[in-house]
Amino acid sequence: MKEGLATRCVHAGEPQDASGSPHAPLYTTTTFKFPSTAALLDVVEGRKPGALYTRYGLNPTIRALEEKLAAIEGAEAALAFASGMAAESALFLTHGRKGIVCLGDAYGGTLELLSAQLPTLGIPSHFLLGNELDALPALLKRGVGLVFFETPTNPALELFDIAAISDLAHAHGALVAVDNTFASPVNQNPLALGADFAVHSATKYLGGHSDLTAGALMGGKDLVMPVWGWRKNLGQTIAPEIAAQLARSLRTLPIRVERQNATAMKIAEAMQAHPKIARVLYPGLPDFPGHDLARRQMKGYGGMLTIEVQGGGAAATRVADALRLFALAPSLGGVESLVTQPCTTTHHGLTPEERARRGISDAMLRLSVGLEDAGDLIADLRQALG
């Protein structure tokens, strides 16, 4: 019987040896010795698992983390990276060479990689907003090999139907990768819905404490393992120290995210009733455009929400500057609540016209809800709005 998520977060990948330690130890070693050449070749040539060289990821601490990551997403295999962007770039270089379709909004670094850098390597990228999905079949018929999207998206929390898009892509021989950073494995499991890959900025909810930078890629073994060579030779492997730190954080992932879900819902409801808020974007609200889809493909609605302040960008800036508990900072998913104005951070690199086309107004404030008391966070927002 498959164990529950919380059990997997605690026990998957942990040692089953005579040491008595409940946690995998930290091996800072860069290289590992062998009793014989034959034993070394067994590992080098893949006949037996084993430790060899840390840059390769063949380090017991890293492998223990990857077992845990795979178990959490229900995947056959996982690779841990030095950052989320490292995970995405290795994925794109491995499986995106026939072309990549990016659906909806994405992290600014991802958009830059797809639009400015991969084309210089002969890897074409195509971009479709949520209201342009009718154009996806034509791109797939042209032989595009990878469909990539976030759901929910940053910062408008737009949702994409993972199962429907996966069925369509697979019918044309394409693979599907879902950035599951915003949702986390607690709230959404892309692989169970038909996607081929789940990719994470583990810096966010998986790490959860704003004290590490890491990335993760999960999926079927036959698809994930070809990415290993790119990670190895681009030097993208996670450090053992960070791997141990991330494994520690994963043990509390469900309890953190479930608390953030509940608090975000309370804040969304309170802000929806506030006279100085023009709009609240949160999948858990019944009038959110993607609420029905959220109910079908998500177990929880997440700790991210976006509010739109009456009075435009200047008014939103004043609110952000007046907040006391919400720290004015980029990133998300930590135990502390954060606020960011997308036009000044995540989407600052886009022209005003492109932000408008994507529905990202200057009046938007993106909130990452932490573990503080919900009442205190609501009070902080009210005083800033007042």
C-alpha cells in the first residue's frame, strides 16, 4: 500500500542501516574510494548503484534527497539541482531541442531563457497565453517536442488543465513539463494527471525557510536520466550541504503548506470584502475564473494570492511600503510572509504593453503567505490599506 504524503516526506530516502540515525548523514566528500577496479567499474558503468564523485550527483546525501523527492511527487526518478533555473535549463536542453511551447505566464528568468538564450542554440520557443490555446494543436503538428507551463501561474494564478494538455501533447508525440513550484506536491501532482515532468524551484515551498537555493526535476526514469548528463557537465548538481538542508525541510512540507493554504484562504476572503481592493485572485474563491478546475486537479489552493489595489500602481506601492509583517521582498514559499509588486520585480523586465497584454497591472500586489497568525496578517493589510 502506498504510504501517505506526510509519511513519505519523513521516511523516504532515509537510511536503513545499523547506524541508528533516522536521517541520512551529510557526506561533504568530493570523491569516494573503492576496494577494487572491478567494484569501481560496476558503478562507473552503471551495473551497481554507488558513490563515486559528488559533481556527478553520485553522493549518498544527494541520492537520499533524490529518493525523497521522487517519492513526494510519485515519480520513478528525481534529480536535484543547484537552482530551479538549473533544473529547467537542463530539461530544455535535453528534451526541448525540437522546440518548446510555453503556455501562459512564467517566471521572468524562464521567459528570458526561452526567448533570448535558447534560440541562439537553435532551440525555438513559442509562447501562447491562456486565451490562445486554440493555436497549440498547430504547433504540435509542426513537431514541437515539449510543452511547458506553470499552474497556477505567476502572478495571476491562472490555471491550466494538466490532464487535457497532456492528452493533446501526447497524441502528437510531445512531452509535458509542469512547473509545480506554486502548488507544491501537497496541493497538486502533475505526474498523476498525465504530465511527464514536474519541475520545482526548491528554493520556495520545498525548502520553505528562505535559507537555501535548489531545484528539482521528477518524472519517469527513462526521461529523467538523460537529463543527468547535462546536469553533470554543466556543473548544476546540488551541493551535499544544501541537499541535507533541503531533506530536513521536506520533512515538514505538508504541515507548512496546509497551514499556508488555510491562512491564504482567510486573507483572500478578507481582502475580497475590503473597499480598497479592486480584485482578489485566488483559486480557492468560488468566483475565481479557474475555481472549478482547481477543485478538480488540486487538493489545496496554495499559499499565494494576488490583490489589485484601487487607485493604480502608485496606490499599490504605498500599500506595499506601509506593510509591517509582510516583508517587501521577492521569492515565496517561506515561513515569513512576503509582498512584491510584479511590475517592479518578477515582471519588471517586460514592457508595460507586454504586461498589459498578459493582464499584469501595476496595481497588483502578490502575497506569499507564511506561518504567522492569519488575524495578524489581515490586520497588517488593513492598516496598510488604510
